[in-house]
Amino acid sequence: MSDWNLFLIVDAEPEEISSAPPDRVVALQGRRLLPLPDNGYQLLLAWVAGPRRVVRTPAPVHPDQEIADAFVNSYLVEAGAPPRPAGFSWYLDLPAGVEPADVWRLVDTGGEHGSRVDLRVVRQAMERGLDTLYHRA
């Protein structure tokens, strides 16, 4: 995959199913989805999952968007992904019976909080975790 433009844009407002972060779940056009906030880690998860498993909706640009873009995009580039386009909210498909905690457990690198992070290791953990997630469902 080589382009964020391959990710489907849905021009609709998602419906809340569960609103307690980090276990928030929404429904959009018959899909059960995990919202991915605009940060490097969660958008790397979107990139790794790919356009078959992630959709986006238009979102307002924030006054500090340039700062967010710099942090998010530097994280993505360091992890080997291209910068993401601003102005969208991103959502990951949740297979039936899978909860957000299952996703986070599967993509965890097992590193200690505060320790140095190698984003290649993070990306590899995401690839393995998502492979497990979508092949068991």
C-alpha cells in the first residue's frame, strides 16, 4: 500500500455504541468501528490495518492543526508510513465479538512505560496483532 487516498471516506456521522474511552465503539453504515484519535500511534495502526479495514470521515481542522500534523506525521514517517492527510477522523473495523481491549492487547509491544521506543518494533507488533485479529474472526 502506498497512499492514504485509498482509504474510504464516509460522509456520515457515526453512532455511539459505547462511549467510554479507550473502549469507545461506534457504528457507521452497518460497520462496528473503533475510533482512532489523531495521534501517531493510532494512525500507524490505521496505516498497518489498511483501507480494507479502516474508514475515515471528514472532521473539522483544529486551530493547532499544524502542531498536531508535525507530531503525528513525524511519528508515521519514523515508523515507515507516509504522512496522513489532515481533516479526517479514522475508524478501525471491529470483527464480531472483538472489543477494543482485545485490539490493544494484540498490538502491544510489551515494552515498559517510559522506555525507549523503536517504531519499527511497534509497527511489527501491530502487523502481527492485526493478522491475528482478522484471521481469527
